[in-house]
Amino acid sequence: MDKSKDYKTDLAKKVKVALVESEMTQAELAKEFGVTRQYLNAVINGKMQSSLLQSKLYSFVGGKYGS
């Protein structure tokens, strides 16, 4: 099994749930992080790499899931 695909799917699911629970949109989160919605979406879905943004995303979901 491809572990990188699992991580991408896992992160995308956690971000989606965290956004719903926070009543935020990807556009609002992107603005908070200082990036475009399109770039945020690409990183969430593993189409682009950004260790800084991934770290911010894990902090965002980790605050809700202790992940």
C-alpha cells in the first residue's frame, strides 16, 4: 500500500471535518494562512508540497483531534 497516498487522504479528511466543525471555508483558512484557496487545496490533496503549510494544517487539525 502507498503510505503517501494514505497520508494525503487522511489529511484531506481531517481538514474537511475540522473546517466543518469550525464553520470555516477553505478560502477563510487560506486567508488565515496567507495563501490562495487553490494553493491550500493543492497541498491538502497532495498535488503540491509545502512542509510549512502541511505543518500549519496538522496544527489546525491537531487542535481538534490531538493528531
